[in-house]
Amino acid sequence: MKRRVTKRRGVPRRVLALGLGAAALGVAHAQTQLDFWHAFSDAPRSNWIAERAAEWSEMNPEYVMNTTSQGSYAETLQATILGARQGDTPHVVMIYEIGSQLALDAGIFVPVAEVEGAFDLSDYIEPVINYYTINGQVNSIPFNSSSPILYFNRDLMEEAGLDPENPPETFGELLAACEAVEAAGLSASCFGMSLNGWFFEQWMAQQGEPLLNNDNGRSARATEINLTSEAFVRVAEFMKEMNDRGFYTYTGRLEDWDGSDAIFANQEVVFHITSTADLANLSAAAEENGFELGAGLMPIPDGVERNGVVIGGASLWLLADKPTEEQQAALDFVLYMTNTENMVDWHKATGYYPVRTSAVEALEAEGWFDERPTYRVAFDQLLNTRVSPATAGGLMGNFQELRTIVAETMQRIFNGADVQAELERAKTQAEARLAEYNSNF
């Protein structure tokens, strides 16, 4: 079956060429049901996906693309692996970036390039496509891509005597800003973010330091985790100082994205680090709560050169246990949902990066970034990322365990444990779990 190229909404190219739709031909088609499992539970993003699926189904009347949320990123991946054992899998599944090695090891997916030969990947932004290029092969199509930035309350910065046009870009500058916030006697604390291993991974990349050995697990399976390196210790000690001085606020729960966002939205902190995927939500929250939102680069350790960020978010994978024609149809849907027009719309609706160069050019042409400097900051941070094993991101099969170990370790450090001793313990624990995982392959 030849892949249908559905680059525009409304009518597929082959029907346009004929000037006839299925109804005009008077032909009844049995519809094949296709399934897409994703990890969004909120209405705006879930509805956006459902609308694109409905559009694609209308353009391809022999198919119906059904969309279903399976819970969190981790839950979606686990549901897919379990479904493969039980013979119940979707055609397309959203897998978060750190699930890539586990997805490969599971052996239940087919690389997108093998479904119908090679297709043009040159339009994808380099720092994005680099993450999903493993052993020289792109296995999945980037969809919802993000990275962390610094958000700030411009009104509270001014109350503290700080310049919103010059937000802190280093740890030292953030500490100095927090001292100013404290001296001003604001009702808000200085800084908040969810306690999440993802940010520590980003701070390693910003320093040009791989989190894992073997080129971040990309030249061979990772066997060592650099939790006691100078780069990691530098970050842990900074976070300890922020906490010890009362500058850092979080909900007390691990990976509490929504809770940390709420702290910032309610004007309980001046500065906040979280994903670019929250740009739309936090912009709306700032307007609702009566303050002006600002955005800046993610602050990095003093004295190091900024290397850039590792892409976060997720990509779209195809299941291997489907008939060839259904795989081809599923790929066509993925390429439709991530085409230029849809990536522009997705970015505007959410704040996720428009992962195609053509989408960025379209946004530039309409003046989108000029009118919205917060979006400009986020995108420039991505584009200025240097290509290296550090910024390509780490690959390991049990990455979620590592994130939990890092967050739990920092929580113990906040409660008074010694930094070096805790990082040594975390390294030993994490490498033992990694060795246990690797022993299966």
C-alpha cells in the first residue's frame, strides 16, 4: 500500500487529485480500527490529539484512529509492554524520552524507517532528532518535546528591587536574587521546582558532562552513573544551600509537577524551574492571578560554559505486531499529526517545541516569537544547544528508577544527610540496579 501523504487538513491528496470522495464514488468501505495510546490526562492536550485523529480518519475513511490516555508516561509504557504479552497492543504509542532504551529492549516496536523505507528527516530540529537517533537509526518520531527554563514573576522581582529584564542565569546570581527577595520581606519565598531527577540530568548536560559512561550509554550499554562526579556534586551542594537557607520551596512530594506549578501560579515563589511544556498553562495562570510572567534561561553553575539542554517529552513509536498496511497507515497518521501546520498549532496550544524547522519558520514569519518573548527564550535555549554525548541525553533501560533514586537522595540531603556520603550511596544503589537490568541482555 502506498503511504498517503496527508499534509493538509480536510481532504487527502489522492482524493483531491481524483476530485472524488468515497461517498461520491458510492463505495462502502469496511473500516479498520487503529489505536493510539498517549499519556495526557488533561482536556486541552487530549482533545487536541483526538481532533487530529478525527481529521485524519475523515481523510482516510477506510481507517478510524482511536485515541486513549493510559495514565502517566511510565504507566503508558508499562501498559504497552503488558499488552504485548497479552496480545493487546495499540498501533501507535507515546513513549517518554527516558523510556527509549527500554522500548528498544522490549523488542515489540518497529523502527519508523523500516515501515516503508526511508523518508525525509531533515526538517526535524537537530537537538530533538539527535535524542531519538540510536545506533545511527531513528526509531520514533518526535512529538511533544520540551526542556526546562526559568519562569519568574516580574511583579515580585520588581518589589524585591530586581530587574526583570536581567533574570539570574547562574547559581550565584540566583542565590544573590534570593538574598534580595529575603531582604525585601516579600510574602513569597524565592525559588521553587518539583523535586525531580530530570532537572539534575539537565544540569549535567549544561556542564557538558554525560550522566552515564560509554558516551551516555550511546556507544555501548551504560554501566556507571556519574553521581559522584564534580559536576553532579556541584549541583547537589547548590540545592542543599538553597534549601538550608530557606530559599527553596516544594510540596514535599517527589516529581510533583502540578503542585510545584501551583506554588508559582499562586505567587508563593518568585522564581520557578519547570518544563517549556507548561508555558501555555503558566501564561494563563499568570493572567488569571494578576501578575506578569517572565522567562529566562535555566540557571547553571558558576564558572562553566553553557552547553545546552537535553530534550524531554516524548516521541511516537509503532508496534511491530501489526499487519504491514496497518503499520503504514499508523505511520501516515504520525506524520500527519506532526506535520508543519499541526506542529505550529500544537506549540501555540501547549508550549511544547515545534519540532520541525518549517514550523519554526512559519511562526517566525507571523511574528509569534516577537510578540511572545517567553516562548522566544525557551526556543533559543534549545537551538543554542551544542551537539555532544552530554546533550544527546543518557540511555539506560531502568532510567525511571534512577530519577527516583536521585530525588530520594536529595530529600535525605535536605533533611541533613552528608552530600558526599549520600551521593556515594546513591551511586552504589543505582549501579547495582542498572547491572541487574543489564544482566537480562
